[in-house]
Amino acid sequence: MHRLIIIFLLISQIWAVDKGNRYFWQEDYENARRYYEEYLQRDPDNAAASFGLGATAYNQQDVEQARAAFESVLKTSDPELRAKAYYNMGNTLFQQQKADESLAFYRKALELDPSDVDSKYNYELARQLLRQQQQQQQNQDQSQDKQKQDQEQQDQQQQSDSREQQQNNQQDQKQEPQPSEKKQRQEQTENEDDSSQPEEQQQQTAQAGEEKEEDQNKQSARAILEALKDEEKIYMKKRLSVAQSKKLEKDW
């Protein structure tokens, strides 16, 4: 960006206060300002002295004092001096980051002096800066709007998730038996277990009895078989002894 052109033209009327003008061009702004302030105490309506005070204060970075001094110059009927005052007023406002206000004063300066190249240059510079500021502000607003929309969507999503979680919790509570129902079911199950236990024991006892009786039957059968075998052995012995006696008798 081009630098602002700042030119303080101390025109013919200031020759009446040429000592202050000399201090100004020597960049002795402290003595120049003191001289103009003392001069204005004697002649408060002197537009040339006010113009010199404004130019000096501006170079001392006292923008507020410079602006006040230039405003008093605008009361003069001299169009040339008024044009320069408008121009310098535009400069002070531009330095205060008030590009939109400075445009109005540059425009006033051009109305009084259309051939003022410096006023034209600074006017275009201020307008370019103003467009940039407006574009930046627009981008910032759009960014803030987007952030706001994103935050709203996030909040809505969180609320939706929260409602869904609550519904799921309520559904789970409906499906899960209440403590009283749980207790009743548990007692019922225990009762069923208790009632079924004697029947199982009876079945087990009956089965054990049957197995015992079967064992006894097997043992009795084995005893009978053993007894039969013993009787058969005795019978065979008897038969053998009879046969031998008969044989002996016959041999004899």
C-alpha cells in the first residue's frame, strides 16, 4: 500500500507569522508550536497561525491538537487555506484509522481545489483502505456466523444424543423387571426347586432300592447255584460209591 502523502502548505497568509514558519521548516517544532500558541493568544481568529499550529502539532504526533487547529481554520473565507485545511484534516483522521471520515475531508478539499493531486491520491488511498476494512469485516462476520451455526448444530446433536440416551434408558427400565417382580420370580424359582427336591430324592431312593434288591436276587441265585452244585457233587459221589460196591460184589 502506498504511503499517505502529507504536505502542509504554509501559504502567503502565514508570512504574517513568518518566524513560526521558519521554525517549522527547520523542523524545530517545539519553538514553532510555542510561537503559534503565543500568537493565537494575541489574535485568536488568525487562520494562518491556526494552520501553522495544526501542522506543527501533527508533526509532533499530537493528532488531537492538530485536528482542533485545522477545524478552526475551516472558518476562514480564504478558499485556498480552507482547501489545505480540509486536506490536512483528512490526514489527521486517516492517521486515527478513520478512513471513512477522512474521505469526506479529501472530497471537500477537491471541491475547493480540483487540481490538488495530493488530495486525489490520498482520497483514492483512503477509499482503497476502506474497501479492505469492509471486506475484512465481512469475512469476520461470515466466520463468526459459521462458528455460530457450527455451535448450534453441535448443541442440537448433543441434545438429540441426550434424548436418544434417555429413551434407551427408559426402554431398558421397562424391559428389566422391577425389584418386587425380581423377588417374586426368585421366590417362585426357589419354591419350585424345593418342591422338586423330595421327588428327586424319592426317585433316587427307589432306584437305590431296586438296585439293592437286584443285588440280593443275584446273590441268592448264586447261592442256589452253589448249593445245586454241591448237591450234585454229593449225588455223584453216592453214585460212584454204589457202583464200586456193585462191582466188588460181582467180582466176588
